[in-house]
Amino acid sequence: MRREIEEKLKDYRRALKQNWVLFKESKIGVIGLVIMLLFFGMAIIAPLIATHDPVNWRAPITDRVEVNAYWDWPYEETDHPINTSIGYRIVPSAFDTRVDRVYAASGNVLHAVNPSYQHPKPVWKFFASSEITSSPMVINFGDKRNPAMANHIIYFGCEDGRLYALEDPLNNEITPSGSLVKYIELDGAISSAIKVDEVHEASQGLIDKSTLYVATNNRTLYAIYPYDLSYTMNDPIKWKIHFAAALSSPAFLDSDEVEGMIYVGTKNGELHALNTSNGAEEWDYSIGYQWSSSPIVVKSDPIVVHAASDDGKLYALYASNGTEKQGWEGGITMRTLEIEFGECLPDNGVLTTPTATGDGGEIYLGSSTGYMYGVRDDGTIKWKHKTIGITENTTVTSPPFFDSKFKNIYVGVTDTNDTAETTDDIAILYVVNQNGEIEWQYPLDGVIHGQPVVWMDRNLDSTHLYPSVWVGTSENKVYSYSAFGRYIAPLRPSWLPGAKEPSSGNMYILGTDTQGRDVYSQLVWGSRIALMVGFLSAIFAIGIGTVIGLTAGYSKPSIDSVLMRFTDIILVLPALPFIIILSAVMGPNIWNIIFVIAIIGWAGVARVIRSSVLSLKERPFIDFARVTGASKLRIMFKHIAPNILPLAFLYMTFGVSGAILYEAALSFIGLGDPRAISWGMMLYYVQHANALGYWWWLMPPGLCITFICLSFFLVGRAFDEIVNPRLRKRR
């Protein structure tokens, strides 16, 4: 037995040596083998030469975004999150208005902070009777131009139903107390943001006709005189109305077209328009779903009320009578970018409260699916934008804020990091322009629930840099940023002239993609995916084709006919469309891609193998084996199979290059596995980001696909000369 094994090994070594001598005579084969070995080497030592994770690693935020990050102020005194928007106080001025104090609610504590752009200074903190449940709102009842005549009052609601009014004079650094603190007790927790109808005197001050509108979780809407609450002993409640269902935040409107109206949605799908003077209902509108957002009033021509519903629709109603706006009948369905049979799929997520431009020409809102939408006033969707963090599994968690100066939309986004755990969630302050293009984004700790607050400081010279954007998170922090920034990814390679010097000290040999991932690391790790897909697909395809061809060639005619007709069916199927359909149905997974390539690639091999078997089974050595009593299976796999293996191996080399090309094609059209960065996925991200002009990102994966397929083709041609001696050159 041992001697037989040694003889077999000698035969194999002798055959290998003879074939190597023949292979070396083919120069193109040697060139192909060298290229192939280089890619094999790249795949083997990928962890050593490319240390960045090709999927999850991101360049430091300072290498991706240019924005002035002024400060973040932690709340060390409490573990309660900041779930509301930040309030702010404006210093009265005729020329240079600026914010000198911001207010943040954390638990039952209201914090006042001096927002110096270098070092924020905690000024005071007020302990309320229970958890603060509404965003602090600041009203100046004094002059808006003369600081000496300013009179700032902060209003906020609490879980126990108290509505507070704190007076915070300019230059005050002491916690409001005594006569500076007033409150009124309502019938339930204040469940939504406070809205105010401001009525001014000619001197720019507010008069006692101004009204606060407050909703409680006891389904009651209050109209309250804030002046009476703060300064007089009169009953401040103007009127109150009890509803049949829970309320959303109210929206107020007073104009020449529609006089004194307040709009509020309920959880049973009704939208009510009330007269501000007495609370009488002017009209109501009902849908079959709950409202997922508070209504907003858009001062377009004519004036319109917008609200989003739980079934993913945005509605537009004329503010005067509650009828549907023309072009908005039945609501406008928000639709995502995923394509199924040529149609966009409906967005089944929870929509945020919308926001609008000053003239009402465009409306912006987000969804729990991570999409943001820009909608024209005629009801058409202008743009859709899928927010992206470390992953694409994001959700929009705050209402967007539109800044009329820089024409940007600011919104809070959370990246769940593809897990069900909340501990690894990443909050992102996300900024897009009016065309839905990302301007910049910045990761934060926690989750952003409250709407970002933007105030444009008029003094933007180099000596007075003041924060313009404030946002609070569930990790008890307030962040301050410049309102304008720039998303600079993809980065050029570090060695190119004019490339940005990375502030982090990282070197980007081939630059970064739009998400800040290292292109060089993706290129190196992509070799593993290419070789894995190529070899596994080819092995499975050649294995299936060899078995079917061998069986059909040696079996009786009836079996041969059935197998060949089935093979013919596979052969006439259009390969790429069939693979695309199967991949779309099975889902974007690298193993699914290998499977669909294998099941479509075996038919041609089966035909060739069958023809060889038909020739071999007539040879004398097969007749000799049959006469000696060998079974059909033994003849097929013991005597015929070894003679067709060189042919199968030859077709496998061509099959590897074909599989790599198929995988690249599937990935390029968006059917690749996003968790396994391949060269095809790199090309997909290039075209998805409209970055075809960035040659250092586009060319490397394209060249790698070209050269690795070329190497297998050249090696295959060299093997073809060995298998088919007639193709060898005469010496």
C-alpha cells in the first residue's frame, strides 16, 4: 500500500513537472501567473498592509468636516437626558443682536449658560417641582432695541402640570427666586411645546393681548395670558377646551387672510382649527390614521396648514376652511429611493414634524427610516436624501430646522450601528442644503430629540466668533457649532499636490470615500472578496457542470436527453438579467451572489464535458474496464473523470474571471453586499456619490478588476495550450 502511494506521488510530480515545462513556454501564461500571485499575496497579507476596517472605519471627523465646533457642556449634576430643544435669550439691539444666554432642561432642572464661543459659563440652575417636559421659551415683554428696557421671561411646563414663568434680567447671575418666579397649575402634564401669539405695541414691547397655547396630557388645550401670569394677579387662563384624544403641539396663525386661528392635532386623526378669541371650533379635518407630527402653518399664498400622518403621508389644508389644497388630495406619500419593479417604495416610517421656508415654497421633514424629504408647494417631492452615519441604518429623531440665512436644514439623526442595542447608538447633527445635498455632519454623544436651534449672529468678523447652532442630547450635553460648515470628503490622496493636510496625522494613500473610509484599505481587502467569489463560484459551477456532463455522457440516451434539455434551458437564459433577478429576490448577501453565479455558470461546462465523455467512453481502456466487471460509477469516476479533470480545470480558470465580473456588475447596480466591501461595491459608491471625476477613487478598483480577470484569462490560455497540443507553437 505504501509503495503504491509513493508511485502515485512520483507520477503526480512527474506530470506536474512536465506540465510546468510546457506552461513556461507560454509567456502570456507566466505573466498571468505573476499577476495572479500578486493578488493572492495582497489577499493573504491584507491585515498587515491595510489596518483600517474597510466597512466600519472612518477617518476622524476633523478630516471629513470643516466646521467650527465651539464647545460641548456636560451636565455633571444630573443623569437626566435633554429631550427638549434649547431656549435662548437675545440681547436687545438695533444693530447687533446676539444671544447671551441659552437654557437647557435636564430632568427637573433648568440650566442657564453663558454661551461664550470658547468657554461656556454655567450661570444658574433652577429646580422645578417635577421633570420639565416642554422646551423653554423666552419672551421679551420690554423693548427689543434698548437693553435697559428689556424684560425677559422664560416659560416652560412640567410633568406635574405646572407652567412656570421665570424672570431673568440682563446681567443677572443669580437663580431666579421670590417675585421672579411665577407658576400656574394645569390639569395634567404639559405634553407639548408652548406656542405664543405675540402682539406688539408701536414701541416694540408686548402687550397683555399676547397669548400662550399649552397642551396637556389630559387632552386639554389652554389659552393663557402670559402677561397676567407674570405680572398681574388676574386669572391668566383665557379659555380651555377638552378634547376626546391626546393632543399634538399647537400651531398659531394671525394674518390679514386668516384672523386669529390656532390649529391642533389629536391622536385619533383629527385636526382642529379654533378661534383664538374664545376657542370656538372653526373647522375640523379627519383622516384614518393618527397624526405623527404637530401641524405647522405656512404663510404661502394662500396660507396652508401642513401635518404628517402615521401612514407616511404629508397633508396640506387651506388654513381658512380646512379643505385639501389642490394637488395634495388624500395627502402626499413619502417614498424612499429603493426601487422595486420600477417604482419607489412607500416610506413606512414615522414622519417628523415638518418645517418650511419663509414663503412656504418648500417643506422639509424626516422619517424614522433615515430619509429626509424636500417637498414643493405643489405636492411633488423635490428630493430624497438617505442619511448616513457609520452605517446606513439611521433614523431621523428630531424635527428639522430651516435656516433662512444659509439656506440649510439642520436635523438630529441617530445611527443604530446595525444593532438592537441602544448603548452603541451614535447621534449626528446632520445638515443638508435645499437641494438635499449634505453640507456637513458631526457625531455627538447620545440621541437628539429636540429640534436644533439656530441663531444667526450679525457680527461674523474674526474677533467675535459666536456659536450659531445649539443642540442637546440624551447624554446630558449641550453642543455649540458654527451654523455653516463644509463636508470635505472624499479626500484626495495625501501625496497629490493640493491635497488637504490631515489634522489627525493619518496618511490616505488613495484618499477616502464620501463616508470617510480609507480607499486603500477597501482596495486591499477587496482582493479577498474577489478571489473568494471567483474561486467558490467557479468551483461550484465546474463541479455541477462536470457531474452533469459526466452523467449525461455515460448514461443511457433517455437520461442524456433529459439532462441536456435542462442544460439547454439554462444556456438560453440571459445570464446577467437572470442573475440580477435572483440576487434582488434573495437579498444582498455575498453567499447569495456566489450561489446565483454558480447555478447559472455550469451549463456550458456540462456541454463540453459531455462531448469529451462521449469520445472517451469509446476508448479501448474503457472497454477493458467494462469487461473486467467495473461498475458504471467506477468507470465514470475512476477511469473517465481523471481524463476530463484537466479540461474542467481549464474552464475553471475562465469561470473565476467570469464570476469576478458578475459580482462587480451586481455590486455596481446596487445588489452587492454592503457588509463586504468588494471592488464592485467601491464602484457603486463612486457612481452613487456622483464622484466619477475623482479618478484616484474610480480607477484603482476598475484596474484591479481588469488585471485580476486578465491574469486568469492568460493562465487559462496557457493551460489551453497544454490540454490541446495542436494550439502549441511549432519550434
